[in-house]
Amino acid sequence: MLALIAAGLGSFMPHSRVQAQGWQCRPPANLPRPVQELPPTGAVRRTGVDGYILALSWSPEHCRGRKAGMQCDGKIGDFGFILHGLWPEGKGPAYPQYCRKAAVLPRKIIAENICMTPDVQLLQHQWAKHGSCMARRPETYFAAGKLMYEAIEFPDMDRLSRRGQRTAKQGKPMTAADLAREFAAINDGLSENAIRVKTNNRGWLQEVRICLGKDFMPRRCPGFTGGAGDGADVKIWRGI
């Protein structure tokens, strides 16, 4: 599977080095052990895989009002976009999940991925709910997510947050389409229609989601993907 991903992402790699999103991240010497996650009653769904979502969570908004946890407490680093997860998608909204029992992740895998997804239990959750439908080994699943996460070039979010403030004062708030356009402009092979922006009910950016085909290449997001409409206003919290 990894060979396929590497081949598929060849034309999608940015020209310049990816902007670090876990600035000076330092994995802690003592990582907590996650709790094994079992599927809720009736949650197992072994449908076919028709594509994938690469979900990128915007930490400053997630951490607004939160001070606990590795993603937010600043002890291992300050984070921008983190990898929420790599999710297999079906041909409709009923995506596959909890395809097989997932053991507790080994410490080595957690240490290797904690600066990309700085939440031990979130790593366990992603493997149990989504990874179990993509790979037999967690090493394979997380390596795939890391490869795609590191292929993304991120726009200057500080600039965009201030631009949003300026345009709002002028009566032209930044929109979801504007943000998608910023991502597409600096990532070869990524079009605006392969990007969905998720905001909260007050219009603050929560996530950017990239739609991928079965070949792991960007594709037009299906109608059931969800997210804010192209014309929806988007505000970006800087965290400072």
C-alpha cells in the first residue's frame, strides 16, 4: 500500500519544504498509555472503500479555552495544523469503521506520531475506528497518514487571519472558497474542489479536509463530504 501512496503522491509533492506545524515539538520521555477502544454497539461497518479524507485540524481554534493535553498545553510544542486523521470513505455517507479489533498502540508508534497528532488517545481512536479498515498493521496506517500530511504545503495562516479581519471590516469576509484557493495555489495537483473547510457555528475555522481517490490522488469532494459552503464566511483564530 505504501508503494502505491508514494507513487500516487509523486505529482502532489510541494516544491519547497513543508512548513512545520508542530513548531519545535519534543516528544515527552514518558508517554501515557492509551486505553483500548472497542466499537460502540452497532458501530461496526465493513463497507467498501471508495476514497479517503485527510483531515487537518487547526489547533489554535481547538485549544481556545482548553489548556490541558499535549496539543494545547505547550509542553511539547506549539501547534498549527495537526493530522486529525486519514479516513476511508464509502460510495455514500456510510463510511467503513471499526473493521477489526484494534490492540493498544505500542509506545514506539505513539512516539513516532505524537508530533503529527499530539494526543495519545486520538491516535488510538484513529487506528481503531479508521485504520482498522485500511491496514492490518498500525505502522502501515500511520506511515500512510504521515506521508500525505507531510506532502501538504500550508499557507501563512497568520497572514490569512489578519486578511480575514481586514476584509470583514471592508464588508468582504474571507470565505471557505478563499481558503481552499490559498491551499490549492501552493500545492501542485490539488484543486479547490478537492478541499472542504469545516467551521464551527460562529464561523471559526476548525478543519481543512482534503478528498482523495482510491489511488490517494486528490479528487473532487463528493456531495456528501459536508463542510462549509463555498461562500460561507471563515474566521481564523491565531491563538495569540
